[in-house]
Amino acid sequence: MPGTEPDTTIAEWIAAANTHDSAAYLAFFTDDAVLDDPSVGEVFEGHAGINEYFQSYFIGYDTQTRLLSTEPRDGYLHVAVEFTGNFPERRVGGIFDVTLTAEHKIAHVRADLRR
């Protein structure tokens, strides 16, 4: 069970992603948040862009995310996860490097798959 407030925020964000509820997922982000995902070759900006990402890669592939670990790093949290879903690999590891505001909202995410 997560112990710190940032860990709790990350666990709740991933739980919201697994419901495929766009509003619940987006509520974790600041209005001007940026999600950079080199594995898909795009940067998604603001709620509209991040919703496009969520619709395509989470809802579209019926993705479920399992939280493996969180590790504080210099100014961000390094989050290791495992994705399962209706994509060619069916199961793949991934990371989210997440920058949170003082209010524990997500300001920036660098997402990537581990193959």
C-alpha cells in the first residue's frame, strides 16, 4: 500500500485509468499538463491532448495498468508499471516519470514502454 501522499496520488491515478473514465483520469492533471510519450512519438498538451492519448491507448486497447513501484528522483517520481490489453504484445512493461505540483496534480509525464 502506498505510504506517501505522492504515492497515493499515483496509485489513485492508475486506478482511475483502469476504470476507463476519462473525466476521472483527467481530474489528476493540471489544465496545462504535458504528456510526452516517445514510444508513440507524440507529445500531448492540456486536457484535450491528454484525453486523445487516453482514448487511443488506454480505452482503445482496453489497457489495464498494474503499479509495480514508485521511486522519488530529482524533482519527479519514477513509476514502473505493467500494461496488459488488446495490443500486439498483450503484456508490456512501462514507465511514467511524473512531475507533481504542490497540490499533487500532475503537471508533466514522460511515458515510455519497456520492451
